[in-house]
Amino acid sequence: MARISLDQIAHSFNPRPSSEADYALKSIHYQWDDGGAYALLGPSGCGKTTLLNIISGLLTPSNGRVLYDERDMTLLTPEQRNIAQVFQFPVIYDTMTVAENLAFPLVNRGVERAEINKRVAEMLETLELEEKANRRAQGLTADEKQKISLGRGLVRYDVSAILFDEPLTVIDPHMKWQLRTKLKTLHEQLGYTMIYVTHDQTEALTFADKVVVMLEGNVLQVGTPEELFDQPAHTFVGYFIGSPGMNIFPGTVVGNTLKMGSVDVPLNKGYAECAGKTEIGIRPEFIRLTTASEAGSRGLKFNLRSVEDVGRLKIVRGQAEGVALNVVVDENSDIPAEPYAVFDAERVCVYQNSMLADGDILSTESRT
Amino acid sequence: MSKPYNNKAWWFVLPVFVLVAFSAIIPLMTVVNYSIQDTFGNNVFYWAGLEWFQEVLASDRFHNALGRNLLFSTIILAIEIPLGIAIALTLPKKGFWVPVCLVLMALPLLIPWNVVGTIWQVFGRADIGLLGHTLMSLGVDYNYATNIFDAWATIVVMDVWHWTSLVVLLCYAGLVSIPEAYYQAARIDGASKWSVFKYIQLPKIKRVLLIAVLLRFMDSFMIYTEPFVLTGGGPGNSTTFLSIDLVKTAIGQFDLGPAAAMSLIYFLIILLLSWVFYTVMENYGAEKSDPRVEQD
Amino acid sequence: MLELVGVSKRVGTELHISDVSLTLERGSLNILLGPTLSGKTSLMRLMAGLDRPTRGGITLDGKDVVGVPVRRRNVAMVYQQFINYPAFTVYENIASPLRLAGLDKQTLDAKVREAAELLKLTDYLQRTPLNLSGGQQQRTAIARALVKNADLVLLDEPLANLDYKLREELRVELPRIFGESGAILVYATTEPYEALMLSGKTATLCEGRVTQFGSTINVYKQPVDITTAQIFSDPPLNLAKVQKTPATLAYGEQPLGNVKGDLPNDDYTVAIRPHHVSLNPSECYSVKLKAVVSTSEISGSETFIHVETEHDRWVLLTHGVHRVNTGDNIDIYVDPSRFYLFNASGALVHSPVNTSDAA
């Protein structure tokens, strides 16, 4: 096991990159602590898989260094780095049994037979696959196959890190829960460094202690799930995390007041004037719908467009002062006939040029 | 997965049925007809029953020819299949050289059988042929017309040169369809090149390999044109394969009855062996998975 | 109106679809919800006419369509994989069904542009699919299905291969886009949340059977049996086998309180949704249970806590961030008025009364 450092990593698939646009990864500088659970989150094409493959050694970066503890690993193969990786589609060796699949990495490394048998037996138990040990791996379901892919990494004991590339894509929702919880438990039990690539915010947030949000080859924010939810450093993070995402709209802020048409919404912080565009971000969870009298002067008249009952919650869509707003309310709450929207002043985020104002929150790692 | 149904489809198949009936079934019936009768010309036929079959099956000449065929097919499969896989493995998977390699590989396949025979006939001649002359000047006493080993070697090399490309192309198609993740996972598992071949590549190209083996078997078992052009079945009877023997019997000696019986036996042997190959390879590593679960 | 009456499909010895009867109205959105291999795709193939049912009848607007080839039915289908003509531009891709129908140039152009506008493809009309993102490729496939003006539009997990956020957007747009066409829309998915977001009607499928068909939110709130309830729950339902006595529901030694109504004393399975288990007692959440934490997941605004009760594995979905450690002994609280009760054969016998259903 090791601490993994990325030292000014940049990568281009073009052998002679001419402009910044040619780079799939712009400049990544970050350190992954030993034993941490991390997620790389972002939309397709943001460079998250490229970064993962650079960490594992399947890809050599155009610039920068990869260090495991103090050792420079940039030019070493995955095998030399001693990492394990689980892919989007389960990779199994069709002609082998489940047990043989799990033994394979050990056999390749010349581990003694008795030791192999012991570890495989343990792994079969951990993965709850004892009954299928001697079945050919070919006929298994997708989630069982994915467990085997994972098991081939775990069985090695001494791996530096386990990397996951969207491992739950082909798994049914119910099984997703089981596998994800299993991963989480294994992480707690075994203490491997785990790095998990996904576009699915729920998977990223629930799995990781720290989530790295990426967009177009850049890291936008690194933070705990709470930080990403409460204080998105960039408007994209606000939009990308949460379902529905943060309401983001252009607005005017004067000191500690947000001007919404004729209504003054008080904020609990003051903001300096800024030259670029100012945007307001508020999560649907932090808007209350109430009556005019209860809302008072800070209430925004809310033109309700639709209410979607999604079981546990209701998503209310509408407009206030010319701004489209989504509001999330509890399954049992009633929506008044003439609703007024009230913002939770604590939770309003102000963005200047897409960056969270009061700007010390944006992690320095993402800027170079 | 079942196909959509459409009764009109039968009309499209009908012409093929008619064509096959005229070109295959009717001649086959004629052959059956000949095989169970005897004739002395003049279109007078006598019932012979299974007499011709018994005669053919008991004759040394048939046994020898069949033995040559089996030996030849065995040699061909033993060389072309491993060689084809090996070449396919070394071909580039992407980039500029892919189309170049594929075209080069496909070239021999475009040459007709008799031309191949003629090319090698000239190529191997000691007086004017490049191969024959070179070998002679190296001190090798090479002559496919008089030396049995040389005749066989020439036919085998000729067939390998002509048909290995087919195996290469089929295997290559199978290899490029293996997702990259399998190779990556194998690298991470620390698998050797041999393990990658044995546990990933070979199982994944099993199906195309089956087709390659079947095609090469059937084709090599039916070999006719090349030895006919090159050696005419000689020296002696050393390259007289079943097909050549059949033609000799039917056209050379005009023994239509035995020839018909022989060709039916020949046909049944090919059918039987093909079926054996197919079942063996299909069941190798069986425990069929539910096709609906397959992800790739 | 598409009507399936007692439709079964047998392939070899396997029954892929078993006695399905459904009536799908024009202009309606119908969701087929179920796990992989539950029969969603098989059922769609039968509806499309790609397969012929082994038994049963299928009628469209009263006319028998069994045996009518798919080419002569007005059906459009969108698959999980993005299927477009790779050599055509987006414009030609969308235009292809119209060209087959032999439309004149102006009408065709107008229709293509209208569909492109709806699916936000106007800027990409001259590109080929390979130069588009996955989302745009799927939009192209959807636009092609849209212009066809089909009677029946089948969408087989159309968003499964897309990014989470794109899915969210298209999920909102799709019912609106097709809603106006008057087509019968059928949408297959494995995800309960997707079904709830799409609303409309839902048929839950399990092993080739339709377990329930009705308005989506009703199926969610009033599942007829435990299979339906489980299919329609993400995260999974918390189950407890109980024995009813006049005084209480006995969960092993643990009393779970009681439910209103007259239920005979018998064995039942109680199902509780993960967000109806609380970490804090309150007037409603009055029944206390002991549990051991197996793991917890924080999603930023909520916490999933996986616990082991004395007999079962449960999951709690709680608001806010709660830090608990694996192995902790905690008290959890349930509200008997939120219980679903299923009898020994799995049928629903009691469900919570929902106050806001009137709306």
C-alpha cells in the first residue's frame, strides 16, 4: 500500500499537441492518501478514465510524474506498480472456474499452492461465492462476474491500490446497492486505497470520503460529499451534484442583499462588487414554499408549473421573478394554493465568473 | 434470439432451392443411380445393389488413396492452423499497416487453383524455376516429378502458401473484436503472453477458429487441381488422392459404377468428419451460457 | 389502443413471457419496470411484431396484429445502444423514415427541422453520428423515432448508456416530446427512480409476468404484492417477518407496535421503506429497535446507514449527515402507520394511509 502522488500530470492523445485543447488532461496535481476512498466524478470525456489509467500505469502521461510514496512510477507497468483495476464490463476468464479465476493473479506471481488455496477460499467467502467456486465463470450473472473481477484484485493482499472504472454500469439497481455496500465494507475491513471513477453522483458521493469533480481535463473541486453539496466551488459542481441540481441563475448582489425583481432577499454574508458575471446558486432542498403571509417581505411569488411526485419527495418546478426554480419538498408536505418561495439565507451561494465568491474555498490543488 | 417472421421470405429463397436442386441434388441422384447399377454402354442398365460399394471399400487402391487424403489433411491442418494463428497474432491491430497487411494476406486467396499449380510447377523446375534452380545450386537434389518426398513437400508448401491467409484473416477478425479491457486486466493480473493467449485470445477466437478448421479440412480433403496440374498423381501413385483417383476411374477407365460408389463414400466421409470436428470443437469447454446474459 | 390478451412467449423450454394482459391507451406513457431478464425486451418485441406470441392475442385499435410483419406496422423503436446510420448526417438520419414514406421535399425538411429543434440537434444537422457525443447520438435516434409519427413507440432502456445528468434532462423532456404525438409510448427501465420521474403508468415485471399495472405513483404507493413492492424500491425495502397477536406485531422477541384495521392473527411480512426508519424517536416514530451498524454512506445531503437488526439486514435513509461507525450499537425507530403488511402468499393486506394523495 502506498500514498499516490500526481505531480503536474498532463496528457494528450495527440503525439504533437499544439494547443491546450489537444490535452485530455490539462494539469493535475494531487495526492491520494494511503487507505483513502476516493471518487473521480465527471461527465463523459472529462478525462477521468484517462487519469485513472495514468495512475494504474496502463497509460504513460505526456507530462508529469506519478509517485507511489517516494518512488517514481511514471514509466512502470501496472504489474510493477502492483495495482488492481476493475473495469466497466466484467472481465473474467471464460474457460476457468470461479476459483481458478481468483487464483489466476497468484499463480502468475508464483505464490505457493497451499497459500493460494487458503487465500482463494477466504476470498470466496468474502464475496459470498463459495457455492459457485467450481462452476465455470462463463455462465454467471453480471454482478457475480464483477465480484470475481474485484476478487482477483483483493486476493493479492499487498496491492498498492484498487482502481474502479465505472464498475456498476451493467449491474441492476438492487444488485448495485449490494455491491456498493460490499465495496464500502471491504474498504473499511481491508484498508486499501480505492479510487473509483464514475459519472453517477450517488455512487461517487456514497462511496468516497473525498470526491474529485472533473470537467474538460481540469479538476474543479476536491471535497467531502458535504462540501460538494453545501459549498460547490464552481457552478458546474452545483449543477452536477444533486438531483435535481442546484438552481443557478444570473442575479444582482448588493452588499448582503440579493435583488430579485422588486424583492430584496437578505443574505447572511456581504459580497464585494465584481467585474464579471454574478450568478446565484441555491439547492432545491433549501427553498421553502409557503403562504404570502408567512413568507413576508423576502417571499418570491412562485408560479407553479408542475409537481412531480417521485415517492419519497416531490419535485416542484416553477418560476419566480422570471427565474426558473426547482424546489424539493417532503412527500407529506402540502403546497399552498398561492405559493411563495423563501430561500434559506445560510445556503445561498454567490458565484462570480462561475467561481464561488468569498473564494478561499476552491482548493488550491486544482489551480496551477 | 429468434428472427422476425415473414412468410414472403420463402419466395426469396426459392430460386436458390431450384438452383441447388439442378446443380446438386439432381446430379447427386444420378450418381446414386449409377452406383447401384452396372452398364456396358448402350444405355442398358443392370441392377448391381451394393456390389460396387463392397468392391470399392475392399480395394487397396481406395484404402491407399484415402490414407493419402487423411495424411494430407492432417499435415495441412497441423501447419496452417497454428501458423495462421501465429501470423494473426503478430499483425498490427491499428494504424497505417493494417490495410497493407490485410491486402497482402488476401492476395494468394485471389489466385485460382490451377494457376497456383502452374506457378509452382514452373517455380519448382530445376532448369528454369527459381526455387528448383536455387535448391539445385545449393546441392539439394530436388525433383517433384520423380521424388515422392519432394512431390509431397511441394504440394504441402503450395497449399500452405495458398490458404494460410484464410486462417490468418479469420483469426485476425476474431482477435480484433476482443475488448481492450481483457488485455488490460490480464496485464494487471500479471499474466504472461502465453497465459493471455491461452485464457483470453484462444477462447475468444474459438468460434472463428472452428470455421477455419472446417473450411481448411473440407477443402484440403477435396484437393484435386493442384496435384493434378503439378504431378498428375505421381510419381507412381504417391500423390493420387481420392479425387484424382475418382476422375481416373470415371473418365480414364470409364468405370461409372465404381466411380459413383466411390464418390458417394467420399462424400459421406467428408460429411462425417466435418460433423465430428464440429461437435468436438463445439463441446470443447462447453457448459453453454445463456446467450441473453452475454454482455459483449 | 394496444391490447394484449393472455400473451405468452415460449422459447425452447423457457417461458419468456407468461400470460400478460395489458391495455395501453393512445397518448399514454407506459413504463415496463423490472430487473434484467424479467421480460421487458421480450414483451416489447412482441408488441412491435418482431416476435410472434406462442399464445394469446394482440390487437391495435381493435384490429388483430398478430402475424402482421413489423414493416407493415407503424412502429418506432429506440434501443439502449445508440443505433444510427453511421454514414448519414444527422439530417439524413432523421429524414430516413420520411424518405421511405415518400414525403415531398418541403414537408420532409420542415418535419426534420421541427424534430431537430425539439431534441436540440439543430446545430448538429450536418454532422455524422460518429462526431457526436453519446447524448446527441441518442437524441438523433429518438428524433428519427419521433418523425416517423408511429402509432407505437418503444423505448428500450434508452438512457441506460448515458451520463447521469443527461439522463436527468432527457427524462424530463421525453414524455413532453412524445406526449403531443398521440403515440402509445412504451418505456423499459430497470430503475425505480426513473419510472417515478417519468410518471405515467407502470407495469412491473418479474420472470415474464406482469405483477401490477396502474398509474406509476399508485403502483409505488399501493403495490399489490411483495414482489411488486421490491421491484419498485430503490434502495431495497426493509423486511421483517412478524407474528400478529391482538396486542402487537412480534418481530422475534421484539414488539413492532400495531397497525390499524382488523387483521386476523397470523404470520405476516412487514415492509418498511428506508426513509421511514428514523434515528430519532418522535411522536410517530415511537417503536424502538436495536441494530448494529454494518456500514454507512453519506451522499452530501443524506446518509444511508446499513444495519443488522436481530434478524435482517436493513437500510436507513436519513436526512442530513450522520456519522456512525461500523459495529456501533444504535437505536432505530419505526412508525407503525408507515408499515406495509403482506400475507404468507405475498399479497398486500395493509398499507399506510397517505395524507397527501388527495392532491
